[in-house]
Amino acid sequence: MSSVLRFKAVEEAFKKKALCVEAPKQRVPEYYGKYVFNRKAMAKYLSKDTMKAIQNAVDNGQTLERGIADHVAAGMRRWAMELGATHYTHWFQPLTDGTAEKHDSFIDYENGPGESVIEDFSGKLLAQAEPDASSFPNGGIRSTFEARGYTAWDPSSPAFVIEDTLCIPTIFISYTGELLDLKAPLLKALNTVDKAATAVCQYFDPNVKKVYSYLGWEQEYFLIDEGLYATRPDLLLTGRTLLGHESAKNQQLEDHYFGAVPSRVAAFMKDLEFEAYKYAIPLKTRHNEVAPNQFELAPIFGETNLSVDQNLLVMSLMRKVARRHSFRVLMHEKPFAGVNGSGKHNNWSLGTNTGVGLFTPGKTPQENLQFITFVVNSLMAVYKNNALMKASIMTAQNAHRLGANEAPPAIVSAFLGTQISAVLDKLENSTSDEAIVMDDKKRLSLGIAHIPEVLLDNTDRNRTSPFAFTGNRFEFRAVGSSANCSSAMIALNAAMAAQLIEFKTSVDAKIAAGATKDKAIFEVLKEYIKISKPIRFDGNGYSEEWKIEAHKRGLDCETSVPEIYKAYTSKQSVELFAKTGVLTEKELHARNEVKWETYTKKIQIEARVLGDLCLNHIIPVATRYQSLLLDNVSKIKKIYPEKFETLGGMNSALIEEIALHLTAIKTNVDAMVEERKVANKIDHEYDKAVAYHDKVLPYFDVIRYHVDKLELIVDDEMWTLPKYRELLFIR
Ligand code: ADP
Ligand code: MG
């Protein structure tokens, strides 16, 4: 495509900008949460008793009686209909990373089959629905002939109205009770971490009755012109570019990060915020990211379950709003080679019902001992389960990002910063008696009481760490931008719960043996600090030396995605999930089947698209250009036979160069197809995924190398695919 045609493609798409919605004149508080069935709406549409029952269900996990559900349903329907809803859906999160919904209208016959209908919605329909479970990935748990699956209402995440549909957040389980989604195990993990953390908090403050897990995600994404997107089959079908030479200018000047947001993008962001606020998604931060055309948004953190749902909703709003601005949003982890990929940092913390952040250094010695207790237990949890943590964030897409130069490697380590590291070192090397001595001002020795002051002055950061302490939370940076945060949050919260249970058992044993409470805690912490040392790494996580060092420390360094998933069914993980009641061994195995299958399909689709692009675009175009050169060369030979070396030499060399690349492309595409045929015959999902990883995937780089070389040689006017320099810079 010539530059002129490309320009036109963008221009055409741009005309649609007229569809762009103007943000209202109102201030945000006036429309914030207008489309969410929140407390305010409930107070208006439900009785006090009904509200109390819901609160009880949310706080204490008690089931709602059918009678109450009927009341809720009636109120919810009235509210939704006033906002224009005609349909409802159970909004759930199958094992596909996206959300699923099946819309039903409110209508029903008034008096049996007849001419008149009414609009109705019962507690039964609110509480439970039956989508066909066999059509969603389930790892063999449901086969088509026993397809029943249930969605069940999650009252802890409020319902909302999108366009004409009332959306009810639900879990998704099979008829026989196996969990088929990401929300149900998340709720279980949150419940166990609450119980385990509350029990530990009781050592420090008997008023603690509940511990909340908090999540604040940072969503990175790319925007590209819709007109150009439409002409790149790889973007359209796989979400990333499989081909394309680096642009002469990309991110090397570092002029994009935190730069002024381009006005078209600013309009998109404003429009998106307007939409998000209607759904009470508290978007707070927006800025340019490192790569050209890369941006980030982040809300104020919230309770993990709600925050996950808000992220999923925002992702779908982003896709929708982007199109109103003639953009396409890319949430693939690595849409472009050679520039930064996109992650979704998961800022995670725990906090009590008394308002104390358990990763926030406190004001009193007891608060700080509690703070150190939770930090050290987090280290232990991540250390013991570092392979699982990695498995929880690993996908075919994220594998391209991790280990590439600008992202954490495929090794999980934790960064604490100098202050906290110093405190832990001091604690480790003290005698426990020395450690718990309090001076006149009731301060603990070891400087623990001084942490807040030091931390305020010093916020050292390490952008290369996959799991970094950032003052009042841990930031799990390895999560991919397209992922459902639940996967990481299930693993992390379950691991923390199991760890806290173990901690309490050890401390109680020491107390039973006669130690004071503080001494018992110090002794266990000292031991943990020693054991968990290998996970602590404050250096450059991108370096080659770290890979060698991490291997020596016994951290999981596996890079093959299908192998990484095995961490879910290791003895350690099976025990962890059983102990916390989050997932059974059967469910873990079934989930891995889904993961392997998904991996295979992703690589399979990419391999097909790559092959098609080579055969339908690259080879014909390069051949046409080569013919042009041949024509030129033969004419030179005819007209200037004696001067041929000087006049025709350059193009003759080009003809040969093109031929070499073309042959390499064709040979490798053919070989890749053969490997695919072999892999497709394999029955077992794991073996098939391994074949795709080991045998098919390696061709991608080889083929791309030759195509990208041709891109530099062939006449720009003939090249059919928009290049990086066009895709990456918004006009
Ligand atoms: P940065 O890019 O500097 O890490 P951002 O402001 O982009 O920071 O994002 C930080 C995210 O962390 C926000 O979503 C914020 O609400 C969240 N956050 C802040 N404190 C906590 C906490 N205690 N627990 C969980 N998330 C938190
Ligand atoms: Mg951050």
C-alpha cells in the first residue's frame, strides 16, 4: 500500500469521529455510579430488611433466602427499567480471560400463552441461570451430553446496566459443583485469606474482625488508527503484529513517556472516563507509556473482587469507546517487536476492618511488628510458590513480553528496597531477646518503630522487579495486560492464606511451649527471613547475570509456557489449594487442560496467519518487485551491453538478495506447516502444546527475519502492509 493509500485509510476511519460522544457539562459526582445498583440505589428501591440481608450475605457469606432474592430482583428490575433496560444477563467469567453473557428479555406471558405480556424478573432468575457449560472451556469436566452449568449471583459485586441490559455479576459452576470460572475460586481465596489474616491480626489487635484483600490495577494499552488496523490481518486475527521491521524512530528518544497526550487520544481518554464513572470505576491516573502509542490508566484501588470486575468492565468499555474515536485498542502483551509490551501491574495489599493497612508501616511498635509479620509472610508465600506465581500470569502472549528487554524476566523475585531490607537483616542477626526489648518510649529496638519516617523520605523503586514492595503494598508487575487479574489474585491470596495459617500454627506452638507472644513471633519471623532469602533480589532483573544467579538460588527459571503450567499440579500447589479450599486437584488438572488447549490454539492461529501473510502478501509483492528489477536489468543489458557491470550490477545483486529471502521464507513456511500437521495429530493437550512450543513456534522468528529484510528492500508503494512507522505514530 502506498503512503497515499495509507493516508486515505486513516482519513476514512477518521470521518467516523462524528460519532464521538461529548462529555456532559455536569461534574463527575453528579453522574458517578449512575448505572450501578449500589448502596444509594438499593436504599431507594429496597426495604431496610432486604438491604440488611444483602449486607449480611456479603459480609458473612450467608445465603440469601428465596423470598429476599425476590425482593431484590423486583427492586433491581424497577431500577434497571428506569434506566431503559429491557433485558438482563448473568455476567460471568469463564476460563477464556473475557466475560460472557447471554441476554434474556424481561418479558413473560401475562396469563399463560396469549396476547399480552408483562415485564417481570423473579428472585429465581436473579439468583441462578443455566447457560450451556459445554460451550465454554472446562478441561473435560463437562462433556456435551451433560452440559448443565449454573451461574449464581455474587452479591458482593453490584449489578449494572449497559445500554438496554441489566448485568448481574455471577460465578459459574458445573452441575456437580466443580468451579468453571475465575470468580468462584477468587471468592474462595479471598475468604480464606480473610480468615487466616484475621487470626494473625488477633495477636496484635483483638478488634480486628475482618481482613480485606485490595487490588489496584494499572492497565497498559496501545491505540492505533482503525483504518490501518483493518489492513493488518495479523492485528485483526491475533492482536499482535507477526511481521514488521522496526521503525527508524521508536522509543529510543524516550520522548513519549509522560509526554503530552496527543489531542485525539486525550479525547478518547475523557470519553472513556465519562463512561467508566457512570459505572463507579474510579479512574484516577492516565498517562503516556514508554512505547510510542502506548498509554496507561489506573483507578483508585478497591476490594479485590470488585476491582477485578471493574477491570474487566473497563476493558470492554475501552474497546467500545476506542471505536468511537476511530482507534482500535490493543491489549495484547506484545503487539510490536522491539518496543515495550503492555502489562497490568497488580498492586496488592491487605487491610483490616479497623482501617489498618497491613503493608503500611504503623505508628506504634505493635503496628510495626504486625507490618513486618505480614511483609515477611508475603515473602515466604511468594518464595515457596514462585513457580505457581509465574504460572498464574503465564500465557502465550505474555511469554513474548516477559524476558524481552523491557519487562520482568520469567523468574519471580521480590524487591523490598533498602529500608525494609535493612530492618529484616537486622532482625535476622539479632538475638530474639534483643529484638523485643522496648526502650522507655515503648519503641521496639531494631529501628522498626522508625520505618514510617524513613520510608517517607525514601521511596526507592525497582522497575525491573516482578514483585516489588512500594511503600504500602506489593506490586505484582508480571501480570499481562489482556489477563483477568483473578488468576494472579487467586494464586497470591491463596498462597498468603496458606502461609499465614502455617505461621500461626508455629507461633502458637512456641507460645504453648512457654514463649511470650512477641518472642514467639520474632523467632518464627527470624527463621522465615532466613528461609525466604533466595526470593529477595534488589538488583537488575533484566540482566543476564540474574538468570544465572536465580538458577543457583533454586528459583523456577522455566521459560516454556506448557511446562510452566505444571506448577499448578505440583505437590506443593495441590496441597496449597486443598488446604485453603480454593480448588480441588481435579479442578486444577481440568484448568491445565484448558490452558494447554488455549496455548495451542493461539500459536496455531498465529502460525496460520503468518503463513497466509507470507504466501498472499510478502511473496507475491516481493516477486513483483523482483520482476520489475529483472525487466530493468534485461533492458540495460540490451541497450548498454558493454557497460552492464556498472549500470546493472546493483539491481542484479538485489534480484539475488530477494531470491534468497523468498526461498528462505517459502522453505520455512512449508516446514512450519509440516510441523503443524504433526502436532495436530497429537491427542493429549499437554503434548500438543509442547509440540507447538518446541516445533512450531521457533519458525516465527526465522520467517519474520527474512520478511523484515524484504520490507527494507521492496518498493514502499507496493508493500501491502502498513509499517511500524505508520502504525506506531498517531496522526
Ligand atoms: P505507579 O505507576 O507509580 O506504580 P499508579 O498511580 O499508576 O502508580 O498506580 C498505583 C496503583 O496502586 C493505583 O491503582 C492505586 O490505587 C493502587 N494502590 C495504592 N495504594 C494501594 C494499596 N494499599 N493497596 C492496593 N493498591 C494500592
Ligand atoms: Mg505501578
